[in-house]
Amino acid sequence: MRAANAREIARGDVIHLEVGQPSTPAPQGVLAAAERALRSDKLGYTDAFGIPPLRRAIAAHYRAWYGVEVAPERVVVTTGSSGAFLLAFTAAFDAGDRVAIVEPGYPCYKNILRALDIECVPLPGSAATRYQPTIDLLEKHGGRLDGLIVASPSNPTGTMLAPAELAALARYCRARGIRLVSDEIYHGIAYGGVAQATAAALDAGAIVINSFSKYFSMTGWRLGWMVVPDDLLRPVECLAQNFFISAPAISQHAALAAFDCRDELEGNVARYARNRAHLLAHLPKAGFDRLAPSDGAFYIYAEIGHLTNDSEEFCRRMLDETGIATTPGVDFDTGRGSTTLRISFAGSEADMEEATRRLEAWRR
């Protein structure tokens, strides 16, 4: 992003396919609610777990979307999903514990775990496993585990666990005393009618993390949430009070309106779907023909070993020669990321069309 921004300042022709955030603003209802809060509320500290109306609204969201009853008392409003990950890992694990994640995966998982002196156990995902964890991978590579992090849809691959697969992982973890942490921040962004299951329906001991950043298009508002098992509520409360005091008050009041903005938000998802379809049709023409199944989120993960063995240099050269910014795979997969890259299609349809035009010309 730094390199892309520098080029944009110097030459002004960058197409941002590296940014993992919606290009759309928050929904109009959210903006209106924020304005009302600015004018009518003192916007002081809130309860560490968030304002009660928002916790109730999130619980109602689980009932409406998944048919799952979640007690509002188990809902914790956080400073983005990043704050939720820090709270979850600190509350659920001790220094020296072993937590498995599949690679490629979101790099902040392992960075936060390592900062807490928790051992990160990589599971080598592949096209054969749709870059998701499986019981076979856990048996072969996990060893003794204290935790497992799953992400469906995944960053960077966009792949998803089928409901039956997530349920099997939940049963496996529960039987072995492994704490399941389910990252569901891209829920709502899926294609082709792929079903989305929540771990909140499968394991009362699981920690479920979600966010207003992706589907709800509120990245800069820094607001997320957790569904926390009963045994971790008090530890999480103490940690949240000391780490954050509370999530931003204005964001909480504004987010109350987010659940009533479905039409606008579904319009965003429809645009992502069109962007995805365009890229899947045109990327192979530019030589990017080894792509992970993009079931959800707004990413395409490309294997480019036939083009380069240095994805960082390849992405730098692409940026310099075409003005297209993408993300090399090395952050997502330390062992194999030198031959992969991530493409985000969260931008405009015009940007996707121009990007493929440039890429096809570049690869001729």
C-alpha cells in the first residue's frame, strides 16, 4: 500500500487491487444515525461490552440470519475485529499454548499469537483442501493443540467451509478440549448460493468473531463484536476494560442502524459479484489461470509459480509497469507465498475492467 500510494502521488494512475476493504462508504442510515448521535449524545465511555441496544441488535441478527438464539449477555462489542482477536487470544490461551491456523491465512492471527508468546501451528492448506483446515490436516500436522482458528470466508483465498465441514471441525475440537475461534467477518459476502454457517450454532464453547467492517462497509469506524462462551465472559470483561475501556461510542450508536440497511448492503454484494465474474473471465487471458475458488469475501488468490518465484518482486514490477497494485502472498503464507498473490475486487466495476485491460496488454 505504501508503494502504491507513493506511485499514486507521483503518477496518479494506480488501480488498487491490494486493499482489503470496501470502496463504498457506510450505508446512508448509518451516516444519519451518526449525525443524530453527534447532536444528541454526549458520546462518553460506554459499558466495556458495548451499549445494550447494540448488543440486543446483534443477538437479533443471529436469530434473523442463522435461526440461532444468542443471549445478548454473550455479545461483546469490540474495537474492530482486531480488538476482538486480541481479547479472544488473551482470554482463551496462555503463554506456551499451541494454536493451529491454516496457511495461507490472515497474517494478524499469527502476529498477535506470537506477541502473546502463544505458539502458532501452521497447517499447510492447498487446493485439495480448498485452503481450509481439515481433520486430516489437524491429525497430520497439529499435534497437541489448545486452539484452532478457522475463517470462512477466508482472507486471502475467499474459500468457505461447508456447514457440514464446520460442524465436523467443531465436534473434533469439542471432543479434544481444543478451543475453536471462528472468524466470520466476511459473512454476508458469498456467491452462488453458498451456505454460511456460524460456529455459534455448533459449539457453546467456541468464540465467534465478526465485524461491521466488511459486509456493513464500516472499516474506519473500528467496530466489531464477539460471541463469547460463558466461561470467558468475566476474563474478557476485565481485559476489555483495561485494554480499551470501550469501543468508540459514536460508532456503536451509528451501527444500530446498520441492520436496517440491507438493500444498500446487498447492492454492494451484487457489485462484488459482478467484479468477481469479470476477473474470473479475464484473468486467465493474462496468464493468471491458477485461482483458488472464490466462494466469498472479495478476494481472488492466484498461484503464480509458473510466472515467478518472487511474488514481492513480481508485484513491484506489476505496479511499476502497469499501475496495478496487488498483494504478494508472503504475508499470508511464509513458506509458499513467494509464488502466490492476492487480488481484491472490492473496488469499482470500472477499475476491474481497466485492470484486466492493462494486465492482458502487459502479459502479451
